[in-house]
Amino acid sequence: MSGVVKPLISRSPGQVFWFFVQIATDGTLLPALYSTVEATVVAFVLASFVGVVIGIGLGLFPKVEELLDPYISAFNAMPRTAFAPVFILLFGVSQAAKIALAFSVVVFILMVNARAGIRTVDRDIRLMVTVMNISKRDMFMKILLPSAVPSIFAGLRLGIIYSLLGVVTSEILASRVGLGQLIAGYAGTFQLEGVYAVCIVLAVIASLLNAGMALLERYLLGARAL
């Protein structure tokens, strides 16, 4: 049995490498790579803006958070891949469907982290600032927001990876172009060397995105410290 299964699932590094060279030179890889990265970045930017704004708002207004928290928690607990068919029906087999699925995953990560960041400010500091009669704007810009930045960036670094995962998941389920679509196609025709090659490309992309966010975090936090 093992002698039958092993050839089906195993591929040598050489086979994977030459398959990668083939798709990189015949025009297969670049359009798929561009489509996946584009959808990942768009979903991440939109989810970051919406998630951070809502998260900060919830952190600043506890009564609003208390009202909305049950609904947010319930939606966040749902497996987002279950909504993929809904997004496909709404937007068709398009970039918009991929962006919508990734957005629905990432927005809650940023929302939770931004809310937690605002809450990290010690209650005594808040009381001291209130006694000093500092304006609400100055309190937000000089105390609350800077205190929330590390938590927000932790969410951003996690969010960029989950944005990529959301896009690839959508592409595997239904897509005309993208790295996930390549994985689904190669898996369906038992071209496992193709699946492994594309997975390695995805791992490299994820590493680069994470490294880019880490550099941006160090730059901004370093500039804030000066």
C-alpha cells in the first residue's frame, strides 16, 4: 500500500524546482501572483482602516462596546469560509469576492487589537490626565493612541498573513486566476509538484509581507520614540 501511495504524494525537490521554473517562464505564475497579491493588499488596507477605527471607537466608548459586543463576538466566531459562497453570489467569481472574504477575516483581528490597545492605558493615568484638565483631543493623540500603537501593529502583522490566507482560500474555492486557483487546478490533475511549488511561493510571499510589516513597525515606533 505504501508503495502505491508514496509516488502519488511525494515529489523530489528537483521536480518541484523545474516545475517552478516552467510556470515562472511560460506566463502562468506572474498573472496569478499579481492577482493574489493585489487582492491581499486591498483587503488588508480596507480591513485595517475599518478595524482600527471601529476598535478605537469601542475602546473609547465602553457603553457602545457593551451594546455591540454580543453581535461582534457572534459574527467573529463564525467560520468565514462559510461565507465564501455568499460573496461569490454577490460579487461573482471576481477580485471583489476574494477581497470580501479576506476583509471579513482581517477586520476583526484589527478591531480586537485596537480596542485592547486603547484599554492598556492605566486607569490612574486617565484620572491624572482628567485632573490636569487636558483636552480630550490631546489625551487621545498624546496618550491613548501612542499606547495603542504596539497592539495595533501586532494586529497588522497578523492581519497581513490572514489576508493572504483569506484570498488564497477564496481562490481555491472559486476563482479564474490566482495562486489558490493554481493550487486547486494542479491538485485536481495530481500535479503535486505544482502544488508544492505554489505553496513555496506563498510561503515566500508571507515571509516578505511579515518582514515588511516588521520594518514599518520598527521605523514608526522608532520615530515615535525620538
